[in-house]
Amino acid sequence: MSQVRLDTVSKHYGAELAVDRVSLTIGEAEFVTLLGASGSGKTTCLRMVAGFVAPTSGRVFIGEADVTRLPPQKRDTAMVFQQYALFPHLTVAQNVAFGLKVRRLPRAEIEARVREVLDLVQLGAFAGRFPNQLSGGQKQRVALARAVVVRPKILLLDEPLGALDLKLREELQVEIKRVQSTLGVTTLFVTHDQGEALSMSDRIGVMHCGRIVQIDTPDALYRKPVNGIVARFIGRITLLPARLYAIEDGECRLVNGSGSGFATRSWPGDARPGEELLLSIRPESYRFETANVNYRPSLVERVIYQGASWLMHARDETGITHIVECSASQPMPRVGETVPLSWRAEDCRAIRET
């Protein structure tokens, strides 16, 4: 059963098209992320679900109800913003209780719900503190508690971790996903951070120029991007321009401008010989061997130690830089060394640019 549905919604701001005919369905208890660069339209989509922005065309549904023209307070949604927006003169418990008091719930029920949700976000011992006595991560958990305590049908997260440092963001990614899973609340999350999206989401919609270019599970987006836009936005990748030469024996054969040949077992089904494509290779797919049709000896230009792994940038004779990631247990190459890079046909994918 769908809990949120955007039906070909568009949004114009004067002559500017911010969202272009977006359709999206989010299932019950599903965690869906809209991922994209600034200006891609992701926040506008979120705000149309919340009711803060009215679509120029198209419709918004929550459950079976058409809420396109309903004000925010009648949509049964709750939003967590990047800025915590806590009341500085109220305690943690009073901040969390605010929405319940507005709804005029009985005092005993308010107190019980506040205790329950503060325990859920592990802030039960902080109920009497004021916001200026909390860390950034604690403030964001209070903001999350205030949103979920009203038991909304839809939880909306507008880049809530953007103002936090890396370690705290990683901790709160786990915390938010735990709370969402425990409550079973349908969630729409907006971010430009691919790490957040990959670690938290059931599905991710990659947005570009007001459209959802691809929506899929995190693994499918990483392994099978539909085009260069998605491939570049999800994780590190090397993209080799090449022309489709032939399709035979279950493989797609390609050739680049210098005449070097490549092979892949994954390509657009409607691609035809002569078409210009991109061969995409993820950093972990490389091997240091020559016995492969996909072989590119490359000059090591940079090696980055990352603790459990190391990352290498190596340039081949055509000027393409290959990004390679290996376990730290493997010998680390030296800058200036030429290494034999190759990858299997099943470990790469031919895609279109758009």
C-alpha cells in the first residue's frame, strides 16, 4: 500500500522549472531518499509533500487522499529540518511535548508519549535540560523526537545531518534508521550526501535538473547505474569513452579512440554498433594482471592510505585516470610506477551519458 504518491508533479518559479513531471510512490514503512546536487529539485519535492510548496501541475497523495491543496497542518506529516528549530526557553521534554499540546491531548497521555519517545532516542536522562545544554547531535535527536511523538503518517527529513561533523553524522544515520524501523513510519529523506543515502535507504531516487533519473535500491544504483549522471553521483567510478563495435557470444565489444578493445557483459539492451557509450568500472573491480581483454597498463600518480584500504589514481596512455581501491593488506604501489590494470567483463558496465 502506497503512503505517498507524487503524480507527475511540476513546479515553476517564474520562468525557472524546479521540478519536471516527477512521479514517485513510497510504500508503507519504506525509507526513500531523494539524492542530488543543489538545485536538482529534491527539496522542492519534499516541500510539496509537506504542503509548504504547491505544485504548478500534478497531484500529491498521502494514502488514498489527494492532499494537493491541503495546508501542511492537515496532512499528517512531520518534518525534521537541518536547523534544529528548538525553543530555547523550553526544556527537552517541553520541546518534544509541544506538538501534543497543540493537539490538546490529555496531560497523562502527553507525559507518557514524551517519556516513550525520549527513551527511544536515548535522551530520557536529558528531559529537564535546555537546548543550550545539549550537543549538536543531542539537539538533532530532540528534533527527531519532537517529529515522531505526534505519530505522523509521513516523516520528512530535510538534510537533518548537514550541520554535523562526520563522526556524529555517521552515528545519527544509524540512530535515525533505528528509530524509523522501530516505529515503522513511512519516511522521505532529502540529502546531497551519497554516504547517508546508501547507508539509510530502502530505495534512492537520484535527481538531476528537476527529474528523477533513476530510483532503485542502494545496491542496484551502485552496481547498475542507468547512465553517466547516476554513475558519477553514486560512489567512485572510472568512465571510459568507447564506441560499441559488436555484440557476440553474450558480450558487448567496444573500442576507444586509440583502437584499444574492451568487453562487458552488461550494456543497454537497445544499443547498436557505432553508438558512443561509457564503460564504467568501480574501484574494487580492478585486478593487477595482464591476461584479460580489459587491460590498461597505467602510471601511478597518487596513492591515498585510508586505514583498511588504499586508493590509487593511475593514468593510462590515453590520459584516462583509473581509480583503484584495494585492501591495505596488499602491497601498496609507488608513485611513478607502471602497474598492469585489468578488470573482468562481468565487473564493468556499458552505459549512456544521459
